[in-house]
Amino acid sequence: MAGKIEVREKAVIDDAEEVDRLWSVYRAAFTPLAAATPMRHGSYERPEFEALLRDPDFRKHVAYVNGEVAGLCVITTALEKIPWISHLYYAHQFAELAARGKVFFLTGVVIDPQHQNTQRVGAVLLAKAVRSLGEEGVLCADYSENLRSGLRPFVERTLGRAGVEEVLDRQVFVAYSYRKKSRSP
């Protein structure tokens, strides 16, 4: 059982103890993925992570279990601040919504590994974050293909209405093996 889960939205997180705890959660969640997937999950280094926590352009939703930090969800409309995406693509693809500041990008959800097995903390955190976006908009994200099948039903349940999923692109990691041909004597 996860205990009492509370989610708070914060514009700025600058309390040193909370920043340290969130950094610990972030590293603990992403470090094991380094050898499991070719994508560099948890790509922020500590100074970038701290800058993100202080930047009011990023909505931070922090999950607490029994008063202790258990997870973080970050969403922004400042797509130009996300180094791994093309903000111009989203401005063009969703021009009308972008003009009204309604193109949201989910930059990450991270749950302390000790709370990941219940899935309740992540679900409560993400539901609260998604509901805070308002009645209309487009929520964009990048994620593992393994997570895709459950994302749309979750978002629809959370918002209480149907959504339309559009796969914008697929990133493929490949490895071409080669070796020098041996000469026949």
C-alpha cells in the first residue's frame, strides 16, 4: 500500500532539501535504464535539473507519500526550452493551439523506485498534472513504445473524455555491425 498520496503543483522549487530529494529520486529512477535502452533517459545533469526546478515556465507536480517526496511530473508550454525537440514543428503542427499557449509537452514523470511497484503514485501524479491543463489543448510526449498502449486509455480516463492519438514520428535506434573481411590465402 502506498500510503496517503498528495500532489502539489509548484512554479518554482528552490528549497535545498527538496531539490536534493528530487535529484535522488530522478537519478534512482533513471540510472538502471542506462544499460537497458539505447535512449538516454534522465538526460538532465544536476545543474540543468536544478535550473528546470527554478524555471516557472515548467509546471512541476510533486507527489508526496505520507509527507515525503515520491515523484515528479514536469509539463511545459515553453517548448523552445526543451533541447531534444523541435519547437517549430509543434508550432506548425498545432498552429491554432500553439498561438493560444495550449500545446503542452510532458518532459517527464519520475517516481521513486520504492513507490513504482504500486503504480498508484504515478497514476495519481499524472492524473493531477493532466487535469490541471484545462479543457482544451494538446498534450505531447516522447516515450518508450512499450508504454504506448496504455497511455491513451489513461489520458482518456483521467480527462473523462475521448482523445485522438496521433503518432508524430518514430525514433529508431539501429546498430550496423561490420568487420574487415578476411583475405583467403
